[in-house]
Amino acid sequence: MLPITEKFIRTNFMNASKKERTELSLPEHFDEVDWDSLDYFGWRDPRIARRAYAFVPIGGDEVRGILFQQQPPLSKPQLCGWCHDVRLPNDVVFSNAKRSGSSGRNGNTVAVYVCKNFECSFNVRNDPPSPYDGFDMDAARTSRIEGLRERAAKFAAEL
Ligand SMILES: [Zn+2]
């Protein structure tokens, strides 16, 4: 995805109050993020327990910010609703997002099981062992990347 700035982050949430936008902390090493390797940008707030954020490209140059409230990981591993990595390489947590606008202010939320530290972009690029000779690894990776982008964008668009 294209790089975003701290100013963009603090002003482009769909579902965060002014207080939440002001109190958020950027992740460590924000200035070293490798944007080219990301389909969306997500992180857990380093100071506020279970608070997490994701900035998701939804088409064109548009990027939307989502504030999440995460639940603790379950003992039973879940499939991430965005990257669908069947190897379950990391914790996946139930994450709630307030709907945007008046619907959210009235308490309506949308939820998704998503990788706890938003590892999705890494997961879809991490090729599994080839299932058979001649398997088209590049095509499979491209398809995983596209699937991730579509599912994350759909979530953001429906918020
Ligand atoms: Zn994921």
C-alpha cells in the first residue's frame, strides 16, 4: 500500500472519537515501516490494552481507518477472516469495530476474527510447501494477496 502519515492516521478514522484519535500511540518504528510489503496497516496500541487499529485501502487512493476493541485469544485457534491462513501461524482474536456515524454512536458494531498483530500481509506472502510438482506458487500467492485485499476492503466499506 502507499505510505500514510501520522497526520493522516489521526484524521482519517471512520469510527474513532476525537478523544480516541488524540490518545492513540503509533507503533514503535513507525518510520521504518515497509509499506510495499503491506496490503493494509494495522497495529495494537502500545499503551492501551486491547485497542487496535487498521488502515485499509478500499480502492482508488482511498484508505479508511478502523478502531478495534480486541478480545483475548481463544484457546481454540480460529481462522483469520481477512488472510484465511489455514496454518494458523499466530493468534487470531475476535475484534469489534463500532460502526461509523450515528449507527456506531448508538452502539452498533461489526466484528471479525483477525490476526492479533495484523500479520495478514506477511502470512499471504509466506508460501506453503508446494503441494505438487509444477504447482504455480506465484499465482497462488497473488490470489491470496487479492483475497486479503478484497476481504479487508469489504469490511472497511461496510463499516
Ligand atoms: Zn490474518
